[in-house]
Amino acid sequence: MKRPHTLISKILYSSILIAFINCKKEEKKDIEQPHPIATVSAPEGIISIKEASTLYNNYTEHRADIIEQYEQKVRAPEKEFQVGRFVDFDYQTIKDYIAYVDQEAKNAGVEKVTKLRLYFANYPTKGNFPDGKPFVHPRQNSIFIVPTLNKKGEDYAFYIGENGKAELIRDLTMNQINGIGNYRHDETEKSYASIIPTFTLNSSLQTRGTSLALNRGNGGPPPRTDF
């Protein structure tokens, strides 16, 4: 006849073993069945590849040739020029930029960042950025991005002032004689003045605040695998 304490030990051991097995099954179940990812609907601005191709070809027909003629005949005839057709940013850079804008805007007391505004831009013939890095694509068109906030029903691009509060870029530039660039109006170039401005870095616009403008993307002729 088995001793009582031996029987109790076996029952206790079996209970512990069953509980351990059930625990492992629950852990495996949790691993095999992760929480479903929420579905994101396509934004209204998504267009078809056909429409994108049409827009790209319109630029080729109505803009690219004019820019190329200007660059080769007026701005720097001695240098070969190929019209840039895109600007791209690393995907992670854009995610980091949005996170940075959200952070700085919140710290500055901005209730809501309303938009990301893309400004058309153009690089100088030669020179460097203020930090000493050279322009990678001299004379090429580019873009820079700034966030906006809403004030009295209007959206305005902003930066973070020296006091840590959001300030409107418009207020910074409104009274500047040259703005952010100079237009050349001599007889040779006046027909092109409305197309491409001659860009110069204006030291009078430098501020001790924090800029939220993003530039320095990659650009160039179209990749052969795209449109």
C-alpha cells in the first residue's frame, strides 16, 4: 500500500506540471495571434499611375525645355546642364522630421500643426550652405518644407523664436528689402525672371531661433525605372 505522503506528492507534482503546460500554451497562443494592425484608408490625394504620368509629361512639355534653355543660354552657357525632375528624401528622414516638428511645436505651445508646406526652390550656380557643405546640385530646382499653424483663419509657416514660442516666418521676412532672394532684371534675363530667381543667402534673415525648414533632399534626372 502506498504511503499517503507519496500519493500527495504525486498529485501535487501532476498539478504543477499541468499548470506549467497550460501556461506555455497561453504564451504560445499570444505569440501566434498578435493584435491585428488597424487598416488605414487611402488619402483623398492618392492619384492613379496614369494621372501621375500625365502630370510628369506635362512638366516635360511645358517646363523642362524652358528651364534647360535658360540654364544653357543665359545663366551659365559654359556649363552643361540637365534638368532635374525629382527631389526625394529618405523615408525615415521624413518620419523623423514630422516627429521633430510635433515635438518642437508642442514645446512652443502650438495647438495644432495644420500643414506641411512645400516651397519651390533653386540652388545657386556655386557656393556652399552656411555650414560649409557644398551644394550637391548647383542650379537645380529643389523644394524645402515648412510646417504651418493657423492664425485667424489663415495658415502661416512658422519657426521657433528665441523665446521658445512659435513665430511666423512672414513676420520675419515682411520688412526685408530683398526677401529670401533677388530677381535679376537686366535686359538679357528679364523674360526669364518670372521663371527662376537668382538665389542668394540673405544674412539679414538669420535668427537665433530654431528653424523647422527641411531641405537637402536628393534630386536629379529621372530614374530610368520610373516615368
